[in-house]
Amino acid sequence: MTAETQMPTGQDLLSEIDRLRKEKNAIILAHYYQSAQIQDLADFVGDSLELSRKAAETDADVIAFCGVKFMADTAKILSPEKIVVLPDMDAGCSLEDSCPPEKFKAFREKHPDHIALTYINCSTEVKALSDIIVTSSSAETIISQIPEDQKIIFGPDRHLGGYMSRKFNREMLLWPGVCIVHEAFSETELLKLKQQHPDAPIAAHPECPPTIVDHADYVGSTSGILQFAETFEGDTLIVATEPHIIHQMEKALPEKTFIGAPGADGNCSCNICPYMALNTLEKLYKCLDTLEPRIEIEEGLRLQAKQSLDRMLEMASGTIGQGDLGRV
């Protein structure tokens, strides 16, 4: 698109995105936290683990990643031969920001007998310093494969790490990062909402603090919450995660009612991820047209980061042995 070209609008914008997708042999990947419009035009919508697998498997020439930067970086790590573009390079993550690589490296060096289980919400540099990457949907499967006498560092999300520590009754060293979206939920307002809907179960993401998770009838990843929405008995569900996931629930289950858990004042939009919201249809059109902004990762760093991601993909599928878990 040149400076003189007018940005298409409405249905024309959707048609142009579709034309560019075909012309560039591109696949559009979108996270559940993207806007409903982006979710509806994406080739695949999923959680971090599902999107990682899709990025590794695709035969497209271009991956247009509608998510945040660490997700697009992961796609490039797993598919270096592909062109990976992100509609807005400022789409970051508070968890990634909370864990600077140099501080994480120093922390690791103080605890050489620990392996680092690191949440995928981190930079490429931190992935390169880690032993195994986990997602919220793969963490339980992976932790269950690690010998009980193996000491663990878990970062950067202390709430997810704390939840796993309590669930498995395993002591872990937790990095003190939090997700600004899940940290925004209010226990007081949640209990008020529960009083209004006493028969409605609560589904919560494990990035939520214990004050929210402890009230949940189901705790799991975005894909897990979607599966719970399909199977719970009743007609109303309270959802404690970024509210754009409700779009998928309403599409699949229009006969049910889904209510987003409230923030501090009961009705604020503070539980909408400001980073995910930076991606728009207009920016998606531009990045497909120009193939910019493009994700680039130095090859040595990419190979180091890929080791921990490969272990995640293998262990999430149950194809790695305990003898392969040592620090490398």
C-alpha cells in the first residue's frame, strides 16, 4: 500500500485481507484474546500451545500473527524459513517485561541445581536461558513428568507457578511477575456477581491470583476454559480471563450465557488486554501488504531458544523421557 492508496473499509477491507492472504500464501493465526473481527477472519484461533504447534506445522510462506510479540517470536523460532509479521510491534506483554534476560540469567546462576520451567510469556532471550517452556495448557502435563526430587525455578508468572506448586505439592522458586489483565480481577466484585448468579460456575485462568482461583469451579488455559464451557451443566458461566474469549463461547453455544468476571469497580474494561488490542484489521492489512513489521531473530539465539520450545512440544505430547530433562 503506497502513501497515495486509500485504506479500504468495511467489507472491502475484509476482501482485501483475503486477497492478500491468498496472494502471499499467508496463514493468519489469532489468539483467543484478539478482537471478534480478527478471530472471525483468522485461519486458526487458539491458545499459546495450539498456536505454537500450528506455527511449526504450517506450509504457508507467511505467518501473520495476531497476538503479542512473544507469540510471533515463537512462530519465527519454530519456523525460521517463514516470513513472520506482527500487525503492531508494540504489542508486548507485562509478563515478558517483568523478566529482563540479564536478571533472569543472574537468578539462574544463583540456583545451579534448579531447572528452569519458564512460561511461554517471555522473551526469546529468556527462552534461550530456560530448560523447558510451558504454556498454561501444557504445564500440568510437563510438571508431572519431572522427577519429584528435581528442584524447579518457575517464571515469570508467580500466579501460574504458585497454582502449579500447590496442585502438585512441590516447592518451586517463583519469579515475581504477573499478568496485568488477570491481576485486575476483583474478589469482592466476583463474589457480588456470584450472589447474583448462585448457580453459575466460575472458570478461571491460572494466571489469576489465588483470591480468584480459589473461588473457581474450573481452572485452566483458554482452550481448557472453552472445553469446560461446552460441558458444564447449566446455562450461565462466569469467565475470569480476558473477555474476548467469550466470542468463541457465544459462537459455539448461543443458547448459553457467559459473563466476564469484573474488575475493581465492577464494570471497568481493565480486564481487556491493552497489548492484544493494538492489533487491528487495518494494521493486519498493512502488514500483509508490505510484509512489515517483520520478526527477525539472530540464528544462534534462535537455536538456543528452540531447544526449550522443542522440549515443551515433546513433553506436551508425552514423547520425551525423564533422562532427557537434565540441564544442557
